[in-house]
Amino acid sequence: MTKMLTLILIAVLFTASAAVPYAMAANDDTVIDKVGDWFAVLGKPEDEKDMILAKRRSKRVVERMQKAAEEGMKEFNNNMKKAFGK
């Protein structure tokens, strides 16, 4: 019985943790991003920390925007194919 409850708890936690990134807004950093940022600036001077964090965050924003643009183009192409019957 305890093994079954443990498996159910693990499954629920895994499902909940997998859903977190989808629930976040596009500009929010995930927990994984924040942990990575923390390790990247560990032991660095304050001015260098700010520069590293700004670069990492801007890179993530650019990647999100490119992904959104690609998805938008795919959707546009699919709609055009449906409209013109190709």
C-alpha cells in the first residue's frame, strides 16, 4: 500500500512540475533558469553579476521570440494552405 501511495505521489509531483513552465508567462524565467543564473554568478563581483544576468535573460527572451515567430509562421502557412486548398 505504501509503495502505491509513493508511486502516486511521485506521479502527481512529476505532472505538477511539468505543467509549471506552461503556466508561466512568456517573459518569466523558469526555476531551472533561475538556478542556472545563480550558479553562473556564484562568487562574481556585483557589477559582473548584473552583466552576466542581463546577457542570459536577453538571450532567453530572443529565443522565446524566435520560437513564437516560427510557430506563428507555421500557423500562418497552415491557414493559407487551408484557404487556398493546397
